[in-house]
Amino acid sequence: MSTAWLMIVLLAAGTVVIKSIGPIALGGRELPPRLEGVVARLAPSLLAALVVVDLFAGEDRTLTVDESALGVVAAGGALVARLPVVAVVAIAAAVTAGARAVL
Amino acid sequence: MRSLQVSNTRETADEIGAREEASGPRGGSGEPEPIDLKDGIRAGLPLVLPTFAIGTSFGVLAEPEIGALAAIAMSVIVFAGAAQFASVSILAAGGSLASAVSAGLLINTRFLPMGLAVAPALHGGPLRRAAEAQTMVDASWAIANRGDGTFDRQLMMGATIPQGLGWWGGTIIGAVAGSLLGDPATLGLDALFPAFYLALLAEELRDRTSLASALLGAAIAIALVPFTPPGIPVVAASLAALLGLRR
């Protein structure tokens, strides 16, 4: 098996295991009520981290800023204007491409 | 934070819940409609095109490195965008198999806290619960978040269906016809992914604590990027959710 296929199979298998741990460990037990507010805030915490890491993390643990930051700022504006998600991501790509063409 | 929501684009768990209540016995308009898979599919539909576009950019980037068939197979069986981009780019840069796999797995480590969060909503014995948890992807998990500490299983499983169609379809087009599209960076396709996550995030900013968690999570992640392997900054950002701890 080539390296690429081995990578795919190992990554897939590992991901199945990671996704299974919580449900198998917890079973049907409810989380303690004190933690409800924490669970509810996992999504904003993780999604915000995914946005900035995707945007600013470069190769070899560096932080970089490029034209895509302008695209995501424009996407933020589109969200505030309540445009549909399709328009939001299209604007992000268009502004990024435009900035690269000009700058 | 209502003003930041894009609730016109998709129905959130809150709104479906509210509709259920309205049509319930107290509303007097017949039987309450339970949330089913169709509600999840409907909630996920507005994300099909964005996911398709990101899938296309993955196909375009991955095809020259691992081949079209492997790129498509990867999207089908790994089905986790951020990890796929990371692993393939490490392999492309001459990295070892071990480093490519571990980078992808670290990025997917966020499915550990996400799986714990969704666990009480799943059904059946351990095997069935584990199987249901496989349908968890970022977008469907976020859609299924009711905002009160609980998740809706049907919304998650349903919303994953359009996610899969978009992701797989996009990868196929990108991997097969990528050479016609040109350079993804010139087209600004690298901005699709963070913009997509930003759109998911906007739906989650339900109150001040959620906003504070988002800001803190972003700060934790950025602060850790220079010092930890990829993936760890995002997992560590889940600590920001502790702001929601009840006193």
C-alpha cells in the first residue's frame, strides 16, 4: 500500500476511535447540570478557534496574515448583513482573490 | 447577539423547538411534530454549496499529491476537511507518514469534547452510540446544538447528509476537473474554510457568555499556535467553554 493510502486508512481509523470515545464512555448518562452551560459554549469556543487557526496559522507553527484575512473580514460584514451562507463564503473568496490580484 | 445571527439562512434547533411548542397541544393545532431526520436535512441544506466549494478546493489541492482516487476516497472515509487538508499538505511537503497521520488526528481531537457533548443525545448500546457518533461533522454538530447544553440527534444525523453530498461531490469535481480551475489561491478558495466556520460561529453567539467564550477560545488558539503541534490550539480552546460553568 502506498504512503498516501496508508495515511488515509490510519487517519480514518483514528478518527472513528476519537469520535467513539465520548459516546462509549458516557453511555446514556446525562452530564451534570453544572456543566450544561459549558457544553453549550463548546461550539462557540471551538468554532472561533477554527476560524483564527485556519486564517492565521502558517507552516511550522508560524502566524501569518495574508489577503484571506480581508476576505474573512468581508464575510463577517456579510453575516452582519444577514446574507445567506453561500453569499458569505462567495464574498470571502471574491474579496481574497481581488486583493491578491491588486496587492 | 441576535443581530449577528443568520437565522434567515437556516433553521436552528431553537427555532425548530419553538415551532414544535407552538404547534403542540397548547397551540391547539393538532399533533406536535417531533424533530426528524428531514428537519436535519433541511437545516443543513444552505451549507451544501459552501461545503461543495471547499470540497472542490480540497480535490484540486490533493489530486496532484495523492491522486484523484485517493483524494475522493479520503473525503468519503475520513470526512473531516481540516484534517484532510493538514495531512495531505504535510505529505506534499515531504513529511513522513507518521507526521501526516498524527497532524490529522490531532486536528480531529476536537471530536473528543464534541463527542462527550453529544453523547447523552445518542441512542442504543455502546456500538450503536459509537456508530451514530460517526455522523458527527463540525457543521451538523453545531446545528444540533440546542444552546442549553443538549443536542438533537436527528438534527445532527440529518444535517450530515447534505454535508456529505457537498463534500464528496466537491472533492470529485475538484480531483477530476481541478486542472481546468486553475490555482486555488488565485481564486481565493483558501478563504472559504475560515469564512464557513465564521458563518457557523455566528449562529452560536446566542448570549454574552457565548461571545466571551468565542473571543477567549480564539485568543487561546492563537496564543498556542507558535508553541504546540497543529490541532492542539483548537482542542485547548475548548477550555474557553468553562466560562459557561454554573455557580
